[in-house]
Amino acid sequence: GENVEQHPSTLSVQEGDSAVIKCTYSDSASNYFPWYKQELGKRPQLIIDIRSNVGEKKDQRIAVTLNKTAKHFSLHITETQPEDSAVYFCAARGGRGGSNYKLTFGKGTLLTVNP
Amino acid sequence: NAGVTQTPKFQVLKTGQSMTLQCAQDMNHEYMSWYRQDPGMGLRLIHYSVGAGITDQGEVPNGYNVSRSTTEDFPLRLLSAAPSQTSVYFCASSKTGTGQYEQYFGPGTRLTVT
């Protein structure tokens, strides 16, 4: 099955700096790559996603890049703010048969933005 | 729309007890799934369903049963609770059509097994 690796597991930055989180996946048939943000005690919420026919997507301070050949994708947050502090999860959705709606998640990155 | 709802929010069980975690969605989503979240382990898929009457196992299905008799509901049953099942459980749903990708999560159930 799909395997998603996420790095780093913790990331501490100063307010205003950029943060980058990287993920790799194993199944070349995966076709959808979302990023979720989870604040303490809350549910994961989608912040941005990218499909396999797109190389980059941007939404204000957040961007995601995808390299299908290398099977990796990254989340970029610019001008970080204290409210960006949370756990971020990457995920990959498989493209094979009846299980192609399953999401496989990375283990998460705890981002701390210091004022 | 209420979105994805889960009950209860918190539960404490003794080893060997059984219980059902409830999940419902009002978005007419075909796909529903259950995850467990443990520190440092991310979200691991327990069971999933692509429609009423259809269920399948995820990554960590042992000790759990599911059924899907309606589009709206997807309960998760713990047959004989064990301390290893102490976790936060999330239900999620999405549509299955072309271009319909986003999974929506419920608020979670925090389960402690003593």
C-alpha cells in the first residue's frame, strides 16, 4: 500500500520567517495530495491541496509544490504568524481500484512560530 | 449543514467492555472512514466505506467492526476494548465523483480504556 514519509517532525521558526515541510510518497498512482492543519484539541482541517496534473498551487501565504517524478511534495508557509502554530499533516490519495479514495497520512510536523 | 458529527466526545471504558462510536454526515457523501490518532503516529485508517453496504479494512482494523446501512451513518464498534485502543478517533467523509476530493473530519472522540 501507500507509504507517506514527512519531515521534519518538529519545526520552530521566528515570526515572519518561512517554514517548509516535506513529504515523500511511494505509490506512483497517487493523484491527490492534501495538507491538513490541526490545532490542539481540534479536528484536522484542509488548508491546501494539489492534484497530480499540477506542479504548484498557491493560496496567499501558503503554497504547495509537487514533483511527480521524484514522488515528493512540499508545503511552504511564508511570513509565518503565531496563529500558524499547529500540527501539519500531509497525505496522499491512492489511484488504484476501489481503494482510490483512501488517504494515507504522514506522521505530522509540529510547527511552532515564536513571536 | 451540521457536516460530520461524532458521539460521544469522551468515553472511558474498562478492558473487555464493548461500545459503539457514532458518526453521521449530512452532506450526502458516499465515502466515509474512521481513523485513530496516537501521539507521533499521525492518522491511521481503521475502516472505510465507499457506499451503503460496502466496507473494507484500512491499515489497523483489528479489534474494530463497522457497518454501513445508510449513506449518512458509519458506526465503529469496539468488540472487547483493550488499553491499546486508547486513542482519539476521527470519522471523515468525502464525495467520490471526479474532482470531488476533500475529506471533512468530525470533531473526534477521545477514548480511554483502563
